[in-house]
Amino acid sequence: MIDINNESGLPVDEKHLVGLARFALAALRIHPDAELSIVMVDEDTMAAYNRKFMDEEGPTDVLSFPMDELRPSPTGGEPPLGVLGDIVLCPSVTERQAVEAGRSPIKEADYLLVHGILHLVGFDHAEPTEKALMFNLNDQIIRAWEKQRGSGNG
């Protein structure tokens, strides 16, 4: 079950994000009934979360809060069921980053959502080898999502 809540005050294509989340979870072999919460917040709220949970100043783009520490199931294995956790996105930061990255705001949001999901299922980017693995998988999921939708234009 995916719960999405837009508290940011900005328009967000919630249906699109839920579809991508479902696609990413399927690609990672996480049970389709695993619980995921996606919340969009304003910059003040994100800055407060960033300070409280990451000891960093200012708003950030995405934060992930894992719950049951679900991990991708091996191919052919039973997908794990439980509570994945929460992903918090800040659409105004996402929009600014999109311009800097040369992407559309929706493509940036897609990238950040998958990034957050990967954190929820145990991926990290603290070490160079971890970073390469995580970012490559993020790119693979986004490419497959765009191919499945029949568009790379997002």
C-alpha cells in the first residue's frame, strides 16, 4: 500500500509518483502490499527534518526513514511484506535542482523518489563502490520506467 500526502502547497502529480513507486518496488522484488508513505513538504518543514534527523542545515531534496528494513528478495524468492517506511520530498528544492541538473522537474522528482526507495531497502552511497551500485540501479529503474511508459520525455 502506498500512501501519498502533499503538504508542500505546490502541485504534484501524485498518481505519477505512486505509479513509479509501484514500478520501482516491483523491480526490487518488494511485496506489492508493503507499506510506503510518500510525503511532500515545504522548505521550512524539510529544513526542520534535515536539522533534526541529519544534523544538517537548510532544506534538502529527499529524506528516507526505513521501518522494517525490508530488502529485495532474491530472484524467485518470496517478496518481503512489511512497512518500508517514509520518504519525504521537497518539491521546491526538486524544481531548483532540476534546472541545475538540466532535467525537467518531474524527471528530477522521479530520480529522487527512486533514490529514496533505494535507501529504504538498504542501499547507501557513503563509499564509492556503494555509490556506484546505488546510482547505477537508480538509473536502471528510471530507464525501465520511461521505456515502459513509452517516453523518455517525462
